[in-house]
Amino acid sequence: MEKLEDILVAQLVNETKRRIIEEGINRIRKCLGALDMHEIWFRPNENSNSVGNLVLHLCGNVRQWAITTFSGITDSRHRQQEFDERGPLPVSELLQLLDQLESDLNPVLDNLDAKAIAGSYQVQGFNETGTAILVHISEHFSYHVGQITYFVKMKKDMDIGYYADQDLDSTT
């Protein structure tokens, strides 16, 4: 019989993967496919970020908070550069960064155990548990995917169709 802590670890890891990889990264790919280069790097003002900046930021954030932290490798993130970039970096480069993030994140998450998730870590000047790191990267990723999605809907006046194959009115 499987131990409760193993079940909880598996559920947390699987949900993190689902929210970031299956939903988040795939949604960003879909949004990037709907925009041209000018739109990807458009900033309405100096206090707003472009879709391109948000992609760079999400890749940097997950790499810093989860990949380097749980792997014990040196954090070499330069966060401000993610926002300073004015592009236009080609869409193919942004997609490659997302592919690499997925490729690097999967094995890190797959190797987490209860001790790692319950552990304490220093990340970006904060003292965080492994649980807090997984919650942070999931909610942070979702937040910015929402911004990217809103921009595409506003700019293109389109339904992106994230749930096109599901009956969201179902009560069962």
C-alpha cells in the first residue's frame, strides 16, 4: 500500500506539471502563434511588459525558483534583463526557451520527494519551503499566462479556445 506522503508528493508534482507545462506553456505557444513580431514586443508604456518580456520572465522565474533550487546548481539569473529586453527576439527563440524550460523542469519535478518538498530553501532573497516553491511557480506562471492571454484577446478579438473541446457547463 502506498504511503500517504508519497501520494501527496505525486499529486503536488503532477498538478505543478499540469499547470505549468500542459496548460501554461501550451497556452503561451498558442498565444505566440496568434501574434506577429511587433505585437509580441509591443509595450503600451514603460511600466508595462511585452508578451516577449513575460516569456523571458517566466522562463527565468521557474528556472531560478525550481530548477536551480531543487537541483542545487548555481543560480545565474539576471532578472532585470528579462524586462530590459526590447527584442525582437524571433518567435522561434522564445519557443525554444519554453521547450528547454519544459525539458529541464520535468526531471527536476520527477525527482522530488517528501524531504525535498518539506525542505527549506533560499530563493531570490526569500526563505521558502519546497511546497511554497511549487505553489509560487504555479500561481506566478498562471498569472502571467493570463496577462498574455488577455493581450491576445484584446489585440485580436478572438476566442483562444483553451477549452474548445470541453463542456464547461457540465455539472457531472
